[in-house]
Amino acid sequence: MKKKVDHGALVHHNGTITCLKFYGNRHLISGAEDGVICVWDAKKWECLKSIKAHKGHVTFLSIHPSGKLALSVGTDKTLRTWNLVEGRSAFIKNIKQNAHIVEWSPRGEKYVVVMLNKIDIYQLDTASVSGTITNEKRISSVTFLSESVLAVAGDEEVVRFFDCDSLMCLCEFKAHDNRIKDMFSFEIPEHHVIVTASSDGFVKMWKLKQNKKVPPSLLCEVKTNARLTCLGVWLDRVTDTKESLPPAAEPSVSKEESKIKEEAGNIVQEEERESKANTKKCGLTDDSNKPTKGNSLVSTKKRKMVEMLEKKKKKKKI
């Protein structure tokens, strides 16, 4: 994005791509009309895992903040939970209608499933519906502003903020002159921002108030002269804490030990970039931080030392 470089195309799917989600800078998950979900290595752009996820189309997917779980909905009227550590299905729930949006909350303690103008709120610990929010028109986009506040937009000019616990509408405001197609919220120093895109061609940025009962104020707007259908926001951050999907469960270690492991892992990663990576068994777990025989800096130095000594011996013989 910084250099505006085109990396190329990923052509694994046999149908129209319907959803794309990054997890950190290392993994991308895609879903398509062929019913397949693919997990990609976003460094080498290789397909690590291909899962036949739904009998119909995959319409939407969402990755848990931990990176260990994912949710997907499809045209087979199912909500499916995926174990990303092992790369397999964890749970299948039959729902009465075809859902077109599924979204985790920021802490991953709850998730929402959207069907037409209805939002079912699920609790992770019970995997059951704790409440339902009904919007006036068909819903096109939802985004969590906090663990309990959900912004909802649809086939109308209005954005509404709902409390996921009381299910009450906290506030609503007119954002555009036409239907709102997509939203995205993020936090930067001193600002909590929500971005909206509409069929009227405008992209608008709104500053959220601490009290969500108060409508946000407009920061800026851009007229694109296009009929917008979706929105993506790129945040130019120096570091990203979510570098990769988590490896399988490991025994807990002290802070000092974990720091040493992290430093060692960084050295090994630098070394591994020079050599061709081995094919992973599952593809969903990231074992790049684990030192492997022959790849560590120590073994490389030993090898060089041995070579130098052998050369010196040959020179002496000559």
C-alpha cells in the first residue's frame, strides 16, 4: 500500500469472491460462491489451507480477535464455527434464513448474525441468542463501536447505534442522502472515528462522542462521483501486534522466557527468509517462530567455522 505495488492475483477459487478478511499482516482468509474458504500466507501468497465450508455460497466470514476461531455464513442456511488452529469445523448451527453478515465483537465475547433487517446477538460461552435487534430497512453493514455498542446501517440514509445488552436504540443520525452501503470504525490518538460510504458517492468520516447517545460530528467528506458499494480502510501503522494466526496450545512460560523466545524467534525468522520455507502439515498454525535444525543462526556460524578450519588445513598441506 505504501509503494502502491500490485502483487498479482490469487486464482484458487472457482467462483465469485464474496468476502476477504485479514488477520494481522501474515494471513488472509477468503470465501467464495464455490463454498470454499481459503487461508493464505500473505507474505509468500500461498494457499495454506482450502476448506469446503458450505454447500451453497459463502456469503460472509469473521475472524475471532484471538485468531483461533472464525465464523462463516452461507446460502445453505447455516452458521459455521471454524477451529483455525487445527483447520477443521468446530460447530454447525442451522438458522432459519440465509444470513448475509456475521461479526465478532472487539473482545470476542459475543457475535452478531444479520438476516435481512434482523440482528441476532449470540454469546460465545453459550452459543445461543441472547437478544434480537430489528432495523426498519434491510441491513447492509454493522460495526462494533465497543463491546456493547453496535452501529447499524442499511437501505436508508440513517445510521443507528444500538446497545447489545438492553437492545435499545441509543441514537440515530442522517449520514447521507442515499442508502448507506458500508461502514468501518477505528481509533486513532484523540479520536474514535466511524467512516461511512453511500450510493450517493460520498465517503464521510465522523468523530464519535464518548457518550454514544449523542450523535457523532462530521470530520470530513469526499465526493467520489461513483456509486459506491463497499469500503476498506488502510491504517498506516508502524507495528501490528496480530502478526499471524496462533500456533497450537503451548505450555505457559514466564515473561523472561517468552522474551528470550521472541528474540530467538525473530533471529530465526530472518534466517528463514533466506532459505525456502518447509511445507507445513496443517498450514493454519504458524511455526515460523520455532527454531528448526539447520536453520538457526548458531548452526550457520558453526558451519562457517568448520568450513574455514578445513580451508586452513588444506592450505597447510599444500
